[in-house]
Amino acid sequence: MGELVDDFGGKVSGELIKATDWNGMLAKVESMFDDLATDLGARIDTLEDRADTLETRAGDAEARLDDAESTLQAINSRLRRLDLNTATTRFAIGQRGRITARVTALDGQALDLSNAATRPWVDFVTVWGTLKAADGFTSRGGAGDQTLSVQVNADGVAEVLIRAAHAEAFAEEEEQEVEGFMALQPQAGMSQTIADLVLQANTPRDANMSFAYQAISAEYDQIAAANPPVFQRYIDTYYVAQPSRAFGNFTSVFTQRWRDYRATVMAFVKPDSNPTTADGAMASASIQVTFRDWIAPWIITDYLPGLGVLQNNYADRFRNLIGQDLGLSLNGIIDDVDDIIRGKGILAQQRDLLAVDAAIGGMRFDTDPPPFMTDLVQAVKFGSQVQHAMFYSQTVTPGSAGGALGFSAIAGSAGRSTSEATRVQEQLTNEIDNKLTEATESLRNDVSVAQVRFQEELLRDDGPILSVQRDIAAFSGQIQGLQTSIARKADHEMITSIIGTIPR
């Protein structure tokens, strides 16, 4: 509009607008509108070309968006979000870890799971221990499984319990009983449970562990009239499954530090439980939990070493059973040992037999011990050595009555062997003495008879004694004749002749 002002402006008030000015202004305006129309037309043409391009691209984008929406719908209908969680990640053996799996849509929204038949399943896999489904969940699995399939409920939740491998043999009620014991306070007034003490202790020898060990030992040593107590069987099952954990150089390092088992639990969501269908995983997740083994440290550091009181008690009992006869004394001890260990757990039997060994070997008497004491001690030790080796085999032998079978057999055999050897020795000694007496008498009689015969032989008429006497008498006569001849001064030849006739 600057050109119009320059060409037609500058008018003052009262000045007339001439026709030429007006016509020129209109012509100018019209020219400007024509230029504007031409410019706008060119621009609109360009915009139309660009709009056509954009429309084409928009169509392509819409088609691709449709494809993306289809893909997203397929993904949303196929894939799921899986979250694993647990209230705590650290457990003591005897407890069970509860792992919860929650299945949702990818955006975390709840799924429509009103139809139970179409609810997805979750495959759980663990690298340690065994799994079992929590109460109220449909599952597929077998005994001792480290894998388990569980169907989610209407809320999209599936739960499993993880526990030590040896606990798989116990029923749900028995596992709950063991868990209940681990949740007890070992002493009145303590705020920590037995499981708390185990998990909070830095080493198995921490001072507070003595309270837990005392409670564990008292519970384990209970004797039931019928079946062994659950807790006792739980400990013995652990020992039978892997005895090397509890004895020898294999586990000495764990007297100073804990043995913790790290279990990684993995979960995979699938649409159904049919193993014949080719189903890819709809979601996956993993979680790690830790189980602390307190059983082996309790055995090594507390239970088996505590023999002092038992040793003294057994020594007093055995001292009253030892009399003047080896067989009767040994039978009394065998019966007493069988009473001591019968009905107890495997570890208790092992511990009691160690105490029996120490008691019989270190027994002291106010007076001189019986002469067979060495044989008695040897027989008991032989029996205990064999019984130690038999405990495991008795435990795993169907129908075994238990008790001190090996101890009774070996100790009794050793005692009977010793008694029999003593009896045979006495019998042989008496037999030899009798034979020697008979031989002496027989020899004495034979000598007497021989002496009589020899005397008779010497004194018979043609015997040597009378013959010598006759020769001596003849010689004496000759000597007398010689003396007479000498007296008569016989010559030398006569003397020679006489001497030559003397018998030699």
C-alpha cells in the first residue's frame, strides 16, 4: 500500500479528488490485485502439488498404520507381561519360599480371565530344590520335580513353593509342622525365631546360635510311641540323602561359615498346558532366592560333640552290669545298649554309640577290675564299630526292625569267642595235667619194673656179677699162689707164666 500513498496521498482537508486521481487509484488497486492473484495462484498450485504428495504419503502412512495396528493387536493378544515376586528372598532350610507370578497385558492392565478354560499357564523351573504348587492352584507336575506348570487364577496369579530337595518326601501337613517349629522362639522372652537366629548369625558358631541348637536338639531327641516324630524324620532324611555333608573332612570348612544355596527360579508363560501344541513363550522372568543350611553345622558343631554327660551316665549304668562272669556281663551291656538307641533318630543312635564307646573304654573301678575286663572292652568296641557301619544300611533296608543288631551280633560273638577260648584253655590245661600225671605214673612203674628185671639179670647164676665174683676168686687164688712162689724164690719164667694165665 506504500505506492498508493506515494501516488495519491498528500491531500489536505477540503481539497477535491479529481477523476484522474480516482481512476488512477482504482487502476493501481486493480493492478495490485492482479499481481496478488497471479502470485497466489502460483503458490496455490505449488501447495496443491504438495498436498497431492502429502495425500499420497498419508495414504501410505495410513496403510502402514493399519499394518502396525494389526501387528500391535497381534502382539497384545500374544505376548504378556510377567512379574515374579516373593515376600523375602532368604530362607532357612525347613522353611518354604512362596513365589508369586502375576500375568498381565503388556501395558500392565489386567486381562479378561473370566473363562477358566482359556487362562494361561506358567512353567516354573528351579536349579536347586524342588517345587510344589500352592494350595488352590491347578498344576501339572510329578514327585521331586524341579519344573512345575501352574495355571493362573482369575486374577492372573500363579504361586509355587520352593523347598529343599529332601523335603519332597513329606506331606503338606508335615512340611507345615516343620515350618511351624522354625517359627518358634527358642526361649521365652526372645523376639527372634529359630529361623531368624539362623539367618542373622554371621557364622554357625555365633553365641546366639546356642539357643537355636538347644531347641533343635530337644525337638530332634523326642521319642514317639509309634511313628518317629516329623522333625526327627526331617533331619534323618537330610542325613540319609547325603551323609557326607555331616561327617569327615568333606564339610569341616562349614564349621566356620554357612553353606548357602542360591536358587534361581525361572518362569515362562504359555497359553495352555497341552504338551503337543507348539506354543512359544508369551512372557518370561526370573528371580533368585537363598536357602541357608543349618542342619550340617548343627550336627558337626553342637549335636555330636556333646558326649560328656552321656558318657558318664552310660559308664555308671555299665558298671552296675559287670559281674564276675564275662558272658553275663556282656549280655547285660548288649541289652542296655539296645534299650539306649532303640526308637531314636539315626544321628541320635550314632551319638549314643560314640558315648557307649567312650564310656566302656574309660571306665574306672573303686577296686581291681574283673580279670576279663580287657576282653569285655574289646568285644564292645568291635560291636560298636560294626554297628556304626550298619546304621545307614538298616535305615534303607525295607522292614528293618532297627536297634543295635550289628552291635549285639558282633559284641556277643566276640564275648562268646573269648568265653569259649577260656573254657577250651581250661579244658586243655586239665587234660594236659591229667595226661602228664598218667605219663609220670606209667614211667615210674616202667622204671621200677626195669630196675627189678635189671637186678635179676645182674644176680642170676650166669650173670655178670657172679661171673666177676668167680673170676675175682680165681684171680685171688692165683695171686696167693704167686705170692707163695715168690716166697719160694721162683724164677722169672715162672712169674711170667703165671701172669700170662691171668684173665684180662
